[in-house]
Amino acid sequence: MARSKPTDSPAPTGKAGRGPGTAGRGRSSGTAAGATASGATASGATAAGGPGKTGKAGKTGKAGKTKLGKDGQPKVGRLRKIGNQARMIKQAYSLTRKNDPKLPWLMLIVFVAVAGVVELLAVLFGAPFLFIPIAIVLGVLAAMIVFGRRAQGSAYRQVEGQPGAAAWVLEGMRGDWRVSAGVAGTTQLDAVHRVLGRPGIILVGEGSPARVRGLIAQEKKKIARVVGDTPIYDVIVGDEEGQVPLRKLSAHVMKLPRNLSAAEVNSLGRRMAALGGPKMPVPGGPMPGGRQMTVSSRQVRRR
């Protein structure tokens, strides 16, 4: 006869098939397995939590990174900005004092005069000690105004008559002025600079008036085909009749009537791009007394 197969399922083999004597071990193994599973879960949690911690570290890393401004350049802290401005003012003062020996005495006289007037008013109102800080602040402010005017005049006197002086002045103007230096010129260093702004197109020529007028006329014809009815102004830098002195060039351009809106200036700028950039290597700005003078004098003028 054929044997009948047992109805009970066979005992599992291997570690799981150990007898009751190994039950403790089994429980230990189960516990260990549970612990291992818990450990695995913890490891998984750690692994899952790893990116979070890494994210925190990443935040720290982000905090440690250099922040960039809208122009893509690293942001500078306020204290560093103040320090940079103080160094530039000191540099401008040193350079201006060399060309203007009277500057320290004029600043001192203005400071004493303004502070004295304020303090005199304070005495009349019966509060002399209360107005001392105000007198000092107003005296320093008046002295700085005198310093800025003298520094600007000294800078203009040094650059006047040098190639690129008009471009240097135009590039230092405040506001949305798009300057293209040297769009036309001659081998004798006569140059025409193009300025785009709210008034329209301003062509500024420097050099020999006879040659510059021809350059401006040619540039006007070329621009008129692109800008249509947009106003085109022409200015010749010089001290003769009908010309604009270099020291008054910035004020003259900024006083022109506002004929265009900001959107129209942007649209016109895109059309003007078809004309291209400078046609001649005009200096980016004369450097009287060295490179430092250019930076410092612009800083003083913009204050």
C-alpha cells in the first residue's frame, strides 16, 4: 500500500525550524529582528531625515554664502559702504587740497560762521546748550557743501581741454541717461557723443567747432532715419559764443525739456541699438592727477 501523506505541514527547516528549546532564541531573534527592523526603520528615518538635516546645513550654507544684489554683484554691508564712502571723501579732499590750498581755511570759516549763527539764535531763545549738537551738524553740512563745490570746480579745471572730458561729464550725470561715447570722430581727436534720455537724443561734440559741426550734421541724418519725430538736440562744448562750457554741460543737458516717457525711452533705446556703439576709441574719461582723481571727483559730484 502507498503511504498516506501526513496532514500536518512539515516543520520549517533552518533557523526558523529550531525546537522549543530555542524558543528563547527565537524570541531573542525576533526581538533582535524587531530591533534590527526598528534600526532599519531608524536608519530609514535617519536617511529620510538626512536630507532635512542636510537642508538645515544647506540653510547654514546659504547663510554663509555671499548675497548678490539686483545687478548680480555681491552686496556690501552698511558699515563697509560707510567706510568706502569715508575713504573716497578723504581721497577727494587730499587731491583737491593739492590744487586748492585755501580749501581747509574756507571750510573752517564756513563751519565757524554757520555754527556761530545757530548758537547765537540759541542764546536768544534761552537754550544755548540744547542747540550745540544742531549747530555742529549744520556747520559740518555747510563745510561739506563748500568742499563739494570746490572739488567739482578743481576737477573741471584739470580735465578741461582734454580728449574725452565731455564723455566723462556725461557719464557722471544722475538719472537714466544712456551715453554712447565717440559715435563719430576724427583723427584730430574731435568727437561726438550720443546721449539718450527723456528729452530725446542729445549729440554732444568736443574739439574744433568747424570739424565737430560737420560730424554732428552727419550723425543727425543717420539718426533721423531711425528715431522719426523724436527731438534731436546738438551741443558743442567750449567757451565761445553759442557753446556750452564744460563745467555747465551736465546742468545744461539735465535742464532740457522732458519730451519722452520712460517706456518711449526704452523703445527708442532698442531701435538705437541698430546703429551700433562707438566708432572711435575715445577715452572713457580723462584722469587728472592719476586714476584716483576720476573716481573721487565723480563721488563728490554725485553727493
